[in-house]
Amino acid sequence: MAVGRRLTKSLSEINVKEDEDDALLKFHGTMYKWTNFVYGWQKRYFELENGILVYYKSESEKQYGIRGSISLHIARLVVS
């Protein structure tokens, strides 16, 4: 993903599971991401580990690599 590219995600529906078997906090689940005006909001699979949020088209497509990522250490969350 190019630096400075903006990711817009909706937190209106989020299913989060915490991995309890790890000492580090990890989350994974699904949420909606705005794609474009033709396809609108699309469900995506995400993982959060060590302050890095990555997403894939779906959990079954993880083998094809990440679709995008963002460091939450530098992110600003705005709830509207």
C-alpha cells in the first residue's frame, strides 16, 4: 500500500475475536470498507497485531497476501 493512501472503514458492524493463547494482544474479524461508488461498502477480513491493522478480501484469501495495512500508532480515530 502506498504511503499516504487513505483507508476508510466502517465500524458499524465488527466481529472481533481475541486470541487468548498469545501473550501479545491480537484481534481478527470482519468489518466493512468503502471501496467505490459502484461497489460501495464491502465486507473485509482484518487482523490487528502490535498496533498494525492489515486487511484481506476474505479470511480464505489470506494466502494471496494483504490488501492494505495501516499503523494505528500514527492513526487518528474519529467517531461520528
